[in-house]
Amino acid sequence: MGKTREKILEAAEKLLLLKGSAHVTTKEIARAVGLSESALYRHFDHKEDIFFALMAEHLPAFHEVFQTHRAGTATVRENLIALALAVLHYYEQLLPMGVSFLADKELLAQFRATTLPLGMGPHNVFERFAAYLEEEQRLERIGRHLPSLTIATLLLGPCFQRVFNQQFLGFDPFHKTDQQFVEELVQGLLAGNTPS
């Protein structure tokens, strides 16, 4: 059952990226996996449930990085670089699906009604980052003159913009690797946020 569910999600994600949510049918998803449409419904009740599962699928890998790079371990710079790289990867997965959601108002409304009460959604990235930064501030490894959520926003905004530009344009207009981009971003951020 688990392998079939994974195949359904993989096929749905490919179709979603290729055609957008409004143009993907459960029949197409089932056909791509080699299932009948009725067999697909044994795993997911609705097409929307497949899309919601895709949105949630990439969260565990993102959260796992926060387990490895906890406040007070390694250096703040090393942690922020690793965490920002994880955010880039998460946004790379999330953005194409998110755009499909934004293009389909009914699907977006269902997503909000289903996931937001459970505490799921893109805002969780900011909250998770802010919690990490707040702990580093408590440990006096990051200055306290800015709220942790503001620092998180200063880091995550450029990460999102980078992924948006790359996916929209099809290339990186600044000709930097993800590693270079993140290292420079973290260096600039820490220059104004280290404790005196």
C-alpha cells in the first residue's frame, strides 16, 4: 500500500508540474501509475487529497535539518547555511505546486480549510526558523536587537525570491550556486546580528 501511494504521489507531482492542477484528472494519474481510477480512490478520496499530500510530503526532510542543526551546536554560520539550503530545496518543491494552487481558487480555499487548522502551511517555515533563531538569541549567539521573526524574514525572503527567479526564468540571473548564494546571504545577515 505504501509503495503504491508513493507512485501515485510521484505521478501526480509530474503531471501537476506539467499541466497545472486544473488540468490534471484522477484518470490521468491512475493511468500514469498503471492503476484503474477506482483503485486510485482506495488510496485517496479526492484529487485534492493527492495534492495536499504532495504539499506535506516535502516537510519532513525540511524539519529533519532542524534536528541536525540545533541551536547551540556547530556555529551559527554553519547552521544557518545548512538550514537556508534546506529552505531553498523545500521552496523548489513547493513553489510549482503552490502556483497551481493559486491558479485554482477552489483548490486554494480547500487547502486553507483543510491544512491551516492543522498548523500546516508555508508560514510554518518562518515559525520554525524564528524558533531556531530565538533559541540562538537566548544562548547569546545571535544579537537580540531584531526580533527572531524579522531575522527569519530577512533570510527566507531572498531564498524564496531566488527560487522564484530560477523557476520563472529557467536560469539563475546572478550566476551563483546555491551554496555561494546562501553563504553570502548568511554572511550579510550575521554582520548586523552578532552579539557585541
